[in-house]
Amino acid sequence: MKRSQVVFGITTLLLAANINFATAATTTLTAKQTTTVKAYFAAIATSVPAKIEAGKKNAAASSAAEKYLDLIQKHFTASEFFKIRDKFGNISPLIQDPKGTYKLSKNVVTLNSYFDHVDGKYSNFTFNKSGKLVDFTFTTSDGKAAKMAGNLYAATTDVTNDGIRISSGYLWKKPNGTAFTQLKITNVDAGNKSWSYAGTKYVAADGVYHTVTTKPIGCLTTKGVSYLEGITDTSPVVAVNTQSNLVLPLYSGCDGGDPNNRVITITLN
């Protein structure tokens, strides 16, 4: 596995609903479908946000496959943002994230990217009538598997406080039940802001608190736009059309200190 980049909280109705140990044979791809699948994963392997964005043409509009690619594209956008800015607002030349690799063999794609959370095997691809990719099964290295549809949710929120706006993104229930969250964060007119990789909590719909690790971290300078990501250490229960909360310690400045907790209420759709 290559260096981990992001992470954030996610959803769960009950693990067993969409999670299993994948052993069944995968669907045989046609020549056209093979071309589409290769193009989809080749875009991810570039680690380049613009190329990943362009790769969406291989996915059906509003499908789980398109939303998943959007999440990945935003991850690499956040990685680039924090790599080139320091706490003084200076911008350095971009050092591109290293490329990943993918391999399609016997109708199964093995992805080894620069975003550890999406690395694994992909199979059981489904397509719409136009041949666009709609959904697939994702299997992690420990053999746990789940379809993407039904496990990747729109996380709706939009709140501005003290010059920091946090708006909608995604919650993804991973095959092991942990919750990955990605939200857009905009420094509208505040001074520099930052957050720690530790200290964030995810409060599930049942009121249970879960520890969250957040990445990437860096200095969110004035007018900066990036994405806040984190993953729970344990498996939360979250149902569609319910609300949950992310408790984020937000620092004034980029040198640590005493944070103020920002409570972000999320509605799943």
C-alpha cells in the first residue's frame, strides 16, 4: 500500500446489510465494457484531479460510480492544496502526488493508488444501456466486500461560522464498517485555520461517539478552499434521512494551541 492521504467519518445502517466476504465469480466483461473499466481506473491511477474529473465520462450520471470518482478527485485536490501552501500564505510549486497502478485480470481490477482507502479489488461491474459504468463491488485486502451503491451517501450540510464555511460532501460506509467522511471547507474571510489529525469525534444517529482520524492536514489560508476528510476507528450506525454530527477541533492559526470545537450536523441522502 502507498502512503495514506485522507480519511473521515461515514455511515452505516447495519454492517451485515451490504457487507460480505466476496467469493462469487464476477460478471464477464464485453470488449466495450473492458475499455470503459480500464479508462475509469486509469484516471484514478494518475493522481491528477483534472484527469480524474475527465474520467467521469466513463460513469453514468449521478451513479455510485460517478460519485465515487468525484470523492477521489476531491481527495487529490485537497492533497494538492495543502502541499503547496504554508502558514504565511506562500505558495510553492506543486510536487504531483505519485502515480498509482491498476491491473485488469479475469474481470477484476486491482488498484494500488496514492489514496490507501480506495485500494483493493473491484468486480461485478454493472453498466447502463449506454455502456456507462454504474456500480461495482469493492473488496479490501482482508477479503471484506460491499457494493458501492447503498454505501456511498450524499452528506448534506451548509454552515458558516466565524468566516469558515463547511458544506456538503460524502459519507462512505467502507466494507469493514468504518465511516469515511469528506466535506468541503472554505475560509471565506477568516485568518489562518487548521485542525489536528486527532481529537475529532463522530456522533452517530444513535448518539454513540466514535473517534475520528483526520487527513490531510495543513494551513487553511484566507480564501482557501479544500476538503476535510476523516475516518472513524470503529463502526458507527447511521441511517439514511437521519442526522449525525462531526465534532471538529478548529485552531485559530496554524501553530496549534487551544482549539474551539465546531459541531457539524450532517444529513444523509
